[in-house]
Amino acid sequence: MKLKRKIAPGSGARVSGLETGAGTNLFGNTVNRRTFLRNSGITAGGAAIAVAGGPGLLSKVHAAESADNRPKADLDTVKVRSVCTHCSVGCGVIAEVQNGVWTGQEPDYDSPINLGSHCAKGASVREHGHGERRLKNPMKKVNGKWEEMSWDDAVAEIGDKMLDIRNESGPDSVYWLGSAKFNNEQSYLFRKFAALWGTNNVDHQARICHSTTVAGVANTWGYGAMTNSYNDMHNSKAMFFIGSNAAEAHPVAMQHILRAKENGSKLIVVDPRFTRTAAHADQFVQMRPGSDVGVIWGLLWHVFENGWEDEEFIQQRVYGMDQIKEEVAKWNPEEVERVTGVPEATMKLAAQTMAENRPGTIVWCMGGTQHTIGNNNTRAYCAMQLALGNMGVQGGGANIFRGHDNVQGATDMCILSHSLPGYFGLSAGAWKHWSAVWDLEFDWVKNRFDPEAYEEVKGKPVSPMHRAGMPVSRWIDGVLEEKDNIAQKDNVRAMVLWGHAPNSQTRGPEMKEAMEKLDIMVVIDPYPTHSAVLPDRPDGVYLLPACTQFETYGSVTASNRSLQWRDKVIEPLGKSLPDHTIMYKFASKLGFGDELTKNIAVENDEPLIEDITREFNKGMWTIGYTGQSPERIKEHMANRHTFNTTTLKAEGGPVDGEYYGLPWPCWGTPEMKHPGTPVLYDTSKSVAEGGLNFRARFGVEREGVNLLAEGSFSAGAEIEDGYPEFSADILKNLGWWDDLTDDEKLLAEGKNWKTDRSGGIQRVAIAHGCAPFGNAKARAVVWTFPDPVPIHREPLYTSRYDLVADYPTYEDRKSHYRLPTRYGSIQATDYSGDFPLIHTSGRLVEYEGGGDESRSNPWLAELQQDMFVEINPADANDVGIKDEQMVWLESPEGSKIKVKTMVTNRVAKGVVFTPFHFGGHFQGEDLHDKYPSGAAPYVLGEATNTAMTYGYDSVTQMQETKCSLCKITAA
Amino acid sequence: MARMKFLCDAERCIECNGCVTACKNEHDIPWGVNRRRVITMGDGEPGEKSVSVACMHCTDAPCQAVCPVDCFYTTDDGIVLHDKNLCIGCGYCFYACPFGAPQYPGKEAGGSAFGARGKMDKCTFCAGGPEDDLTDAEYEKYGRNRIAEGALPLCAEMCSTKALIAGDGDMVADIYRERVLKRGGRPQNWGWDTAYKG
């Protein structure tokens, strides 16, 4: 292979940062050189000194911090353990600290998850601890200018306005948008905070990331999380990726994936783009965006046609596969090619590979979830694994890669508008359970909510306390929609964007309008974010500096359900504060600080993290977040090197036999010493040793058909068949009640395995070899969903209007999460003539999420300096545009973005791709000057979601970002 | 005696740029200087391959052969280093290097130690320079000296997929040979036939 300095045509924009090393065009086009020199203080030496004396946010103290963060020969170095804050892989970080300054980063070879490795983001996290572009002081906008203020003034001023709004419009008019960047303790505290304020208008990124996974998967077999682990993929014989670009989104996972491949596993990548992951695949299957159900049914068509399904597994452990077969029968090879674009031979090869190489695993990400039929897609993926008998085995499973570092934990803590921590839901029973854990009177909590009812369920009025709040994907409609159309007292009037990039949400122009209509907008974040610059408003905007997770401590849950503990690397920079401290300050101002921290010690306004862990340990019985005490998690961190890197099981040492990070469910109390569950639903092990079966969650029979497992049970179970979930009554019927201690009996009486706060019911069930949540079949048909059997429906903005007659979308809905939601009325118009290109979006390895943090890190920003659009050479030639040319990308809703082209065969003809990490430009306008001075990220660009259109999942309100339409013209 | 070498396993490299930012982080490299880069061949096409490239620390280094002020020297470990006090920043080594390793940062690179007076900067295999080991003076000009600390280059230590390997050439060869054996003539990657046709 010959190295070429100038690589293939069409890749210019991607490597512009790299190419410039040779001395040309040093700053690309995005960063104006003069601006750059004035504001940056690039790293050390002369430039940093220039910044200290120049304009900007930096006070002298901060400048001193940022000017000299290099290691010194004569200073002692302390090593601190943390975990990368970028993605859900959970890579260990070793920070070297001298005199409180983060001076170096070392590979964490002891971590069984990353074995020392990092991607571009992980290898650069030290920069966040210097944070040249960080927000350092609380600020507010006064007459269009940013002014610094004190924390006390900020909390008092914002709090007074919120209390006014509460009096006038009720608690639901303040929206609390939280974050997957919180650690578990902060996530839990935040959900509790919203509850005590009295609203379910609380949500976070999971809504727009894997909500359709959680809903679809939990409703199939019990829990909505990744079933196995990155490490367990070493055991896979086949790996089927659909809508996942791990090489860019989860790079360190690729270490395990490529290791599996070298062990002989086959790698299949299904994607509209030939991704960096596809470049390593044995087979690449290119599909039309939005046709996932057709692809999976197309694959299963060959499986059923050839009798490759696992009949014994289906008979024992699956309900409804016959109905799936009926639907699949319609997806013959001709129909599959017509709808998805995948030819018969390609589809058959993929099916055969999966059939002949078991166990096989499936991996999916946003490519599958972010659709109006996202919940259908995720259930189709599950059905494929159930048909092949790939569930509950090492090397198999649904390896759903989560996004943010703690999006799994924040989801488990239910910073979600439709549930309480541990997926308890919003029923009176759920509220009573948590009120008891909080040691608060249920009536006191109830009185915090608006008592009126705005919706009816089965003819009965139900108040907002028991109705799902608005999802983050729709908060803008909560502001803009006519008041009478919303199922709550008034519109959203105050918006708290706490650790959230608004450019990750669709419909940019309407978001701008919503931000301008709000009474107040509060941004709490280490960076100003796109929110600071998008709205044109002279006042009513506050920016409050939160610190990063390296400046605080606590537990974090990786995608594989393992909990890890971060130690504090450095003190918070500038006047930034840890999120939980800010929560306490606001709770105190708003009048419920004492209730929020009734069981939690508070020192200098900072609630004690370990006390928060212990509190959620006492309530999270549903998913087994009860055994992971702070002491146990810390002990695992200290003994990382004792865990096997494939099984994640400790071999010898102080935590012998336990699984790394006590992956949930870690049943019972910490004293019970459950080892965690490395592979969900794996019947080859006893429950006490981390084994499990499918959960009995949907009743015991349906229309005369048994929903419980038949002849399948976890090793050592004393009930050698299916059984329902455990309760006090069932223990009594089985004669196991007296196995409880007297203390346990007091709390367990009248309760079930989810609400018994003694943990006794779980302990006794497990002592008899049984799973506390019962032993049932998975259900391939979710009869409570709009489409019980997952079916294909064309996107609202479809490129194939000819298919709408056969595969129409849903009817419009009057109230879905309190809001009217449109489907058919949009699809009624054919836009594919004027907007001929499918617009899809995705990730770049250098950036994360909305990119405010990573674009503010010069080590990363240098590598991706331009927002761009990938376009096939044929499409480019059709509209007369060339590589690296500025173009307008316009949506059918009239929104448009001005971006640079990258002409490439990576995308098929008819499809264009944009990365979603850029912000700071809006419809052609550079908003650089609207940032607080010195706090603009190094790289700005158009937010792709400005031009992403309407469309929401029928179960979860997930936004459609993977399949819209656009047209492209020269700018 | 060890002879230090890098090897980038193109079957494993995913162009994540972890090596690039690890280097930036470890040596505080300013914007505009890249001691290490990832090059992708056939970007977006079947057979796409990426490799991470820096100074290869040649045994018979062409930079050393052509340098008019003889600022290069090879350490006992076979690492090719240079003396920034002698370097005149002429760029002749840039002509000679087959890998484009030498960098000539201008004023824009922040006027840092590396950019000062237009001198050449390149990968040191994390072995510093002629100044005394582990001194602030050495760090200022060349970055951290991990070799003196008993560690290997951070780019390789942090590589996300263990594609980039660094160390004693014999040991690197053993690791790579083992991988090739394990793959067992099984280059079934999509696009292999395109890349190796004929």
C-alpha cells in the first residue's frame, strides 16, 4: 500500500485540519484567524499571557490556571481515577494532578472495559479541566449584553420569577430539562427535584436517543437495556450492526468487536452510508433510510423459508412468533428490494451468515431509533434475535450501544416525563413507594402538583401528577402551541436547559421562536451552548456555570449496566459548581430544600453524594440498583485489574466471583452480595450467580395462551417452569414466607418484589433459585402499542411517495404526551418532487452531542473545522455543485442551512448526510459575536437540526432525524 | 539493545484520531502542528483503509543524512531525535522524509517553544531531546519524556483498538505476527479483493 498525502477526492473537508499541518491554510475557513488569535490563547507560553491581559471572560486567577497546566519536574504528582465523560463505553481515565492542576493523562490499563485505550475524545479530556472556553461566572443578558452576576443574585432572581410563574400558571409552566451528563446521584436528585417542584415536565436526552429502544425492548422481554456487554462480544460468532457506526460513536468498543472478528466472528453492517464501521465489515448492506422493518423482515423471510429459526427456544420462551411469521411472509425478496433497496442475494447471504454463526449479536443505535416508527424498528430487531434463539446467551443478545457517558444511568433514574426512578411509572402506587423512600407524606408530595385534570383516561379525569409530561423533543410546542390544545393549565413559560445542547433537537426556526417567547430561559452548563446565541432577545436569559464530572465525583452507569465510580480530579474551575450543589441552592430558594435532602447530609450547600447513592439503593428494586452501595462500587474500582476482560468476572481477590461494576440487576440489599448480572436472561446460571430469565411483566395469559415460560428456567430454580412475579402472597402460597426475618416481614407484608423495601422478598425468591420478577416468555407482539406487530410505515417526508398507499403513517393524534401530534396530515402532501434528496444525520468521532464541549477543545476542534454535507457525485453533478463548495440545504418546512459539500460515494445516490455536532450558525448567519466574550467554541457551524423536520415516534415522541427530505443548491 | 519501532495495523485502525489527540495532550502541541496524523486511503470507497503516521524513526534516517547542520542523532534505543538549538528550520529534512513527519510551525502556532524561530518539530517517540531527561527545559522544547519514565509513546498506549503498536521492534513484530497468524489468511474484509486485486 502506498501512502498518499492527498487522499481520495471528496475528503478534503474531513482532513482540512490535518492537511494544514504542512503550513497552508492554517486555520481553515471556519475560524477567522484574527478572532482566533484574539480570543484563544491557544495553549501555553506567549499566547496565554496575551490572553490574560486581553479581553474576555478570564479573570487573572483563571488565566493563571489555564496558562500553566504543564507538568513540572519538581512537583509531586497524584494519580486520580475517573471515567471518560463522552460516551457510554465507560473508559477508565487516569488523571495526573500536580498542586490541584490537571497536568497529565495516563492509560488506564487496569480497566477491563478499555484496557488503557481512548478515542480522540477520551485522549483529550484533560483539556476540559483547563477549559479556556468554559463559562466561568453566572451571567445574564441585560439590554442585549452579557453581564456577570453572583450565584446568590442569580438564584434569587431566577427563583422569584419561577415562583411568580408557579402562582400564575401552575408548576407545569416551568420545564426542567436535565442531562445524561449528570452522574447517577445527580440524575436521581434531579428527578426528585422535579417531583418536589410538582411537575412531570422533566426529561433528558434519552428521549431523543434510545427512548424507542427502552420502550420497545422493555415491552418485549422486561428490561430496556443492553443485554450483554461490549466485552461479551468476544464470544460472538456473528455481529449484526444496523444504524450503528461504532467506529465513530463508540470507538473503544471496536477494540472488542475487532477482537471478536479476529476470533472468527462475521461482521455485517447495515446502513445507508458506507461508514468507518462498514469499512471493517465482512458484509455491507446498503439500505434506504427508514426501511429497517423491511430489512429485518426481509432477513427473517429467508430464516423462516429455510427453517433456520430456533424452534425449541421459541416454543419455550417466546409469545407471538406466529403473528410475526404472518407479517414476514409478506416481505418476499421482491418486496424487500422494492422498499429497502436491498437485493435478494445480499439479504439471503446476511440471513445465512446469522443462521450459520450462532450465537450472534445485534447492535443498533440512533439509525434505528430516531424514526416515527422507532418503536417498531427496535421490536423488529428483538424479534430477529428471538427467532434465531440468540437471547440470553454469551455472545448473543441485543447489544444496544447507548450514547452519553451516563445516559443509561440517567434513564434508569428516570429523568423522564413519564416515569419515576427505576421505571416505576406515575401511578399512585409509584408515588407512594417513592414518597416512602423519601420519608415524605404522599399528600404533601401530591399537593405540590396542579390538582386540576386536563385529560381523561377511560372516562375518568386524571391530574398532571399521573400523566406524562411533555417530552424534550416537544418542549417548543409546549411554548408555541395554543394553550387550549395542551393538556395542562398553561403554556411552558420558563425553560431550564440543564446540561443540554438545543441543536440536538429538530425544527430550529421554531425553537428560536419558542426561546424568544419564553418568560425566562436558564442555561446551566459548563459552556454557554447554542442556547446562548440562538434567540434574539435582549434579556431574560441566564447562563449558570456547572462544572464537569471531573470536578466532582459519584457513580456512572456504562451501556453494559456496570456502575463505576469517579473520583474528583480537580476543584471546580472559576465559579462553576457541581450540578447537585446547584440543585440544592434552587430547591432551598424554591422552598423544598429540606424535603429534597431529608436523608442526605448537606455541607456548604453540597449534598453528600454517598448519601444520595444510599437513598436510591433503598428504592430501585425494580431494576436491581439496590445492591450497589458506594462502598461496593469503590471496591470494584480499586480492584479493576482482577476482572476477566471477556466475562467481566473477578477471578480471586477481594471481590472474587462478582461482575465488574455490579451490572444491574444487582438484586437485594448490598449485604446480600449479589454479584450483578453480566448477561440478561441467561438461564445457564442461577439467579444468585447472575443468571436470569425473561421477565413476567405482561400478565400470565392472553386470550387463553400461556405467557409464562414453558420448561425453561434459570439454573437451580426450585420452580422448574414459568412462574409469575413474586409478592408477599405468592411467598405465602409457596410456603416460603417464614424464610423472611421478622424485620423483613414487617416491611414485606402486602408488598411485592418491587415495593418491599426490606429486600426480603427478593432475597427469599433468589434463595430458592427464582427470579424475583417471575419467569415468562418474551413477547414478539406488544398488544398495547399502536402497531402490535411491528410494521413498516413510510416516513412523514418520504422520498418514495409511491409507497405511501401501501405503507401509510398513522392518523394525527389529539393528545400524545399532552400535545397534539401530526402524522397523516403531513404525509398527505408529496414533497419528494421539489425536495428530491433524503437527508440523514449522524456522528463524527471527534465531537459529541451538540458539540459545545468538544468544539471548545482545541485538540479536537482542529480536526474538524467545517460543518459539511456528504453528497453522492451523481447528485452533485445533477445540481452542478463541486467538492468543498458552499451550498444551501433546504427542508420542506422552509428551514435551511449553509454548509460545505463533501462529494463522496460514502452515501448512495439520492441520500445526503450531515453531522449533528455543529452549532453557532443559524440559516447562514454566524452568531459568534452573540456568545459571552471569550466563551465561543473554537469551531462554529450550522446545526443540522435547523433543517430537520417534524416527526415523532408513536409511543415515545422520539424525534425523526434520520429520514427527512431536502434540496441542495449552490450558495 | 532494543530498536524502537511503530507499527500501525490497518486491519484495526478505525481513524478515531485517539493517537492524534493523545499526542497533543501529552506534549501540549499547539494548533497547527500534528506530530501524528491518521491518513485514510480510498475514503468512503470499498477497501477504505486508515493508518496512523508519524516519524518512523528510520534506521538509516534520510533526514539525518541530509541535515546541513547535523542536528539529528539516534539514541541507543534507535529513536531519531533532533537538537532544536542546532536546527535552522531550513526544511531540507522535509524533502527527505518519506512520511511527511517534519513540521514547521509558524507564528500562528502560538509562538510556543515548538514554533519559536520557525524550527522543525516532529514526533520524538516520547523520548524528549538532548536536554537533561525529565527537566522543564526538555519539556518546553520537545514535550514529555516517557521513555525516561519507563513508559512507551502515549499515542500507542492509548490507541482505541490497539492498532498502533510501539516498542522494541522485535516485540512489535511478534505481536503483529501473532495477529496475522490468528487471522489465518482470513482477509475477508469487505473490499479486500478491491484493495489487493492482482
